[in-house]
Amino acid sequence: MDAERSSSETPPGPRGLPIVGADPAMILGRLDFRTRVAREYGDYVHWQGMRGPVYQFNHPDDIEHVLVQNNQNYVKGESFQQILEPLTGNGILNSHGEEWRRNRRLIQPAFHPERIEVYAGMMTGFTEGMCRTWSDGETRLIHDDMMELTLQIVAKALFGVDVEDHLAEIGAALDAYLPASSSLANVILPKAIPLPSRRKMRDARDTLDGIVDEIIQERRRNPGDDVVSKLLFAEDGGHELSEQQIHDEVITLLTAGHETTAVSMTYTIYLLSQHPRVERQLVAELDEVLGERTPEMGDLPGLSYTERVIKESMRLFPPVPIIVREAVEPDTIGGYSVPAGATVYASQWVVHRDSRWYDDALAFRPERWTDELEASLPRLAYFPFAAGPRRCIGDRFAMLEARLILATMYQNYHLELRSDRNIEVIPTVTSRPKEDVVMAVHER
Ligand code: HEM
């Protein structure tokens, strides 16, 4: 932080166009824009956007200030809501204040470490099921496989339901929704204006609404030990939750709980296909710890290289590449004043690839994750799951799932990339690959 700087100064940054400012460059330039402005202007970047001043902070300490120390001043404002609210309504991801606290309190027990252990068998069971449908030498669209796998896992673990019959519908709805919601027109134009992208978003939401209603009805008929049943019988200040509230929570968990993990698995598989030495070391660990046994919770402490592979993959390809907040009150960061209403960005993509924190930052080197590295890093130099009170509620679930999926898959298969080596990332809410990732699967 530069204490000498007058707090009336504005950080440097791109100038942009009249009225729309640098927003089009930001949206069309995607992650390259984020990286370029960080490298060109430094830790504090400012530009004028359609909705007013925009800041991108690139130093881990300032990001910690926004997400942790002064988190109550940084809410999920209009830029966040414009993209996600039409899908996830007022569920835990979007809500604020008391309503968010209630949502988090109701959902948290499903993510208790003891509860999560119960999910391990489902995670390996579905992965083995997927592997059984593969035949030696065939080619697969691996991201589609990962989306279906993680969707089945989250639906079974959290809601106690099988969604096998709806996999294609849910996949198509998200394929339509996510790019439309992050399109230039949706992001910069006021909500009231009808747009083709908004029509696509509504149609996708209608499809998902139907499926979520079915899940809720099923749990109403046969309540169990799952999140939906808990929400159905929860009391909030003496009242039951409304149908809409329950609906919004279920759709939030269904979507937030699978796309991110699928993205992280796809990039991990891609990186392994490009780094045979790392794959050999991973398989050697699996052979030594598991042999031909299905992995279980108790095996995880022995699978430390597997965990480092996933950590390193989420460093280079963070499934959520950017976090956005809106300042409630004026604040001062790095000696610069941040006015109330300003949009504030922090990008995992930019920070995780910054050579100040990581040697040879663009190289995939799982072995870099030593205790010494972790102790030397600023806290927010690695934040795939965000930080502070709005940190991902599913972080443990996701790390358990990623390790078990990877271990089960690589015990049985070697995957060989058949599509383009240069994967282009589309930063919607997540870092989805733009094109199909085609892999040939070979039995070990
Ligand atoms: C590799 C996998 C995952 C990554 C990288 C990830 C990342 C994130 C990030 C960065 C946030 C914060 C977003 C923000 O504040 O703007 C978040 C929030 C959230 N995530 Fe995850 N997530 C993952 C998996 C999961 C899973 C498996 C679930 C549920 C089963 C889940 C449920 C949620 C929910 C409900 C929130 C909102 C929490 C709140 O606002 O209180 N996530 N996630």
C-alpha cells in the first residue's frame, strides 16, 4: 500500500470509449484484458464503465481487504446480479445480509466434514459407472462427461435423487444460459430492455425450473436426510420457507455444485495429457497407495501428489476466474479512494499467474506445492474458492470429489488429447473451455 498517495487520485487504466467506457474491451477481451491491464498498470487499475467507476485490484493484500477484512462493504452488486440472478434468484449465492445468513445457516450442515465423508462412496461409484461406459480406444467429449458426472454426484449427494434422465436437458440449458448471461449486451444494457440473449436465459431457466420442481416434489413425497427435505421442514422465524425460496436454493446448489468441479476436472485432464511425467508420477502414487482398490476417505492422506496436481491445475485454470463486488460506502485502497457504488474486480486468473508469487508461473508443476511455498505466499495469492464469509460453501466437497474422481479415472484409464492443444477459455461465471475437448480413452 502507498500511504503517501493522496486519496483523491484515481489509479491508472485503459481509457475506453464515450458512454460505454472500457466495458466492451473488458468483455470482448476476456481474461487477456484482465491480464494486460494488470501487467500494464500494476496493482491498482481503474476504468470508466457503463455503470460508473470500475477498479481491478491485483495485489493479494488488497484482495484480502475486499473479501475478508472489509467484506461488509463489498456486496454482490448489479454486475453480479445481472449475470446470475435470473438463474439462481435469491438463493445463497446472490442474497445479502440477514437473508444470506439464514440461507448459509440452513445449508451449512450438508457440508459438515462428517457429512461429506458419506458422499465419498457416491463420488467413486458414479466415476466407476462412467468408466464402465467407456470402451478402450474410443474418443470422448471429456468436458461433457465431466459435467454429467459432477451433476449426478451433486444431485445424489445433496438431494438424494438420480438425475440420469435429465442430464442432456440440464447440460443444454447451461450451455445456453452461461454464454448469453455474460454477453456484452446483457452485461451493459439495463435489465428492462428485451434482448435475444435474455430470451435464451429465460428459456434455460424455464427448463431448469421444471426439473427442480420435480426434485422438490419427490422429496416432499419421500422426505429423507438431504438438503431439500431439510429446507422443506426448516423454520425461519416461525415460518416455513416459501416455495420460491426453496426453489432458488435448490437451483443454486445444482448449478454452483457441478459446473465448477467439472471445469476443474477438464483442465486437470488436459494438463495431464500435456505433461506425461506428471501423469506417470500420479499413476505411480495410485498404484502404490491403492493398487486396484477403489479409493476411500482413509486413502486421501496418502494421495498427496494427487492433491497437488489438482491444486496446481486450479492455479493455472481457476474454475471461477474473476470475482466481482460493489462498494457500499467509500473506501481507500492502496491510497486511492474507491467511491460508493464502484464496481470492484479481483481475478484469480491474474493473481495465480503472477510471477511475483510463483516461479515460472505459467508452467504446470504440481511439486511446487510444498509447505515452504504455502508459508511464503501472501494469503490471497491463491484463492480458487474465494475467501472471507462468502467463501465457497462447497470447497471441501469439491476437493474431495476432485481427488476421488481423478484417482478412480487414472487407475483405469490413460487419456490422450485429440483436439487442439491450445484450449481457449470463455470466462462466463466459470472458465469453460470454448471448444469441445476431445480425448481418446485407453484402458491401463
Ligand atoms: C472446484 C470447484 C469449485 C470452485 C472453484 C468454487 C468456487 C467458488 C467461488 C470462487 C465462490 C465465491 C463466489 C463469489 O463470492 O463471487 C463460490 C461460492 C459458492 N459455491 Fe463454490 N466452487 C466449487 C465447487 C462448489 C460445490 C461442489 C458446491 C456445492 C455442492 C459449491 C457451492 C457454492 C455456493 C452455494 C456458493 C455461494 C456461497 C455464499 O455466497 O455463501 N461450490 N464457489
